[in-house]
Amino acid sequence: MRIVYCGTPVDAVPPLRALVAAGHDVTLVLTQPDRRRGRRAEPTPSPVRAASEELGLPVHAPDRAGAETDAVRATGAELGVVVAYGQLLPPALLDALPLGFVNLHFSLLPRWRGAAPVERAMLAGDAETGVCVMRLDAGLDTGPVYACERTAIRAEETAGELRARLVELGTELLVATLPEVGRRDPEAQVGEPTHAAKLEVDEFRLDPTRRAEELARLVRAGNPRPGAWGTVDGRRLKVLRAHPETAGPEVVPGVIDPDARLGTRAGVLVLDEVQPEGKAAMSGVAWRRGVTIPDLAMDPT
């Protein structure tokens, strides 16, 4: 099948490679423009652009996807495939190819439509999530679905680890589903929609007036980005890994004991791995034992 591919981050690279390996003719790749990855860094290409150039595929990086409508139509492709592109495609572009566009989405639609479905599922305490291949329409992840695959959210995995599993699962589903596009109609989404809003740094601040179980989910969902954090002795402490403890000595809410156990409104949050401001990541115990303040506390929000 002749395909136009739209994607940007590293998560969109395995599906692109798999489509090429499966024998599909990728006639054009659209990705986001080159960005600075640090304050002083030079603009660098997206992971999808780098992979496309390695594969010898033509790639465009427009500021607005709609500007490529004529170029997409001129490829003679039958279908567009979108994986984490980062822009909504305007109706004129969606109509530019005979079979339209399909999207690989990292949730069980209609639950968690939007920008951060993996993290929102984890924050909400969902027991499972999955991937769907859907037909794009003018709405935000509202199109009908060709196929879905479910998976349990494991007890201690981070959002990054879950996303890596979903990319693998979704890549296989995408390759298996693509031959069905055009042969059968997708089915309308069924259920109560929820919105996966963009993640904000402030919502990942650890507030010891919340329950330890909630804070543990916050830490998992924030790893690797944007990161759960708290303010301790006037400095920011990023918490990379933590787990709730249901047994053991209690700790006063807000206090971090010598074993890096944070007291909360209900239960204790064990800080397994942390990154103090301006320093490398280390175990929570190593960090806490290097701080001489006896009643060390995490500031509430």
C-alpha cells in the first residue's frame, strides 16, 4: 500500500520502520519542524525525521500540516498513517487521500482522548489500557475504530515503561490492521468519553496531605516527563520512583524519616529514587542520609 506517514517523537519511529519492513511504500513523511532540545542547543531534527532520512524516505517538516495538502495529494498515496504527530490535521488534508487517514492511539477509546492518554490512565488508577487503530475525522480522537488491543497496567511500571509496551503492541496492531482499511468499515466508539489533557508541571507536585497511594501513581505517571517533585529545605527534589508502604512505623505527615519514608495523609510513601536539584539521581536512602536536618519536611502546596 502507498502511504503518507505523519509522526514526530521516538515513539513514532518503530511503527514507521515496521511499515517499511512490511513492504508498504511510504511516499512522504510529515513531521514537526526541527526544535532546540536545550536553551543553548542548535535546532535538531525530530526522531522521525532522522529515521526517515536514514531509510531514504522523503520528509517534510512544515509549521502547519495543512500547508502540505497539495504535496500529500500529489504522492498518489492511498492512505495516511498518523502516530503521535503533534498537530491536528485539517479537513482538507484528511480528504486528500482516497482512504483518508488512520491514527494509532495509545488508549482504549473513547477513554482518554487527547494529548496524554498513557499518563492520564495511570493517574486515574485504571487497571488496564491499550491501543486502538482509528480513522481520523475532524474531531479530537473521535473517529470510528478498526481494532483495539488491551493490556493490564502493571503495579509498579512507570508511564515511560508502559508507553514502550504500548508502542510495541500498537506497532503490531497497526501492521496487522492496515490491509483491512478500505475492505471493511470501522465501528463507532462506544462508551463515556474522557479527555486526556496536556500534562502540567504543577500538577506533579507531591502534596503530603494526599494519600500515599495517589502520590505513588503521580510518581509513576511523571516518569520520565514531567517528573514528580516536591520542595524540601527550600530546594526542589524530583522523585523518580516511589511506592506506598502499608506496613511499618508511621511517619508524621509531611516529614521524611531517615529511611526516606514520607508521611502522608494516609500511609507512607517510600522514596526509592530521587534527584536533588543540581545533582544526579540516587537512592532515596542515600540522599536522606546526606541531609543532616532531623525533622526534614516536604513543603505542602
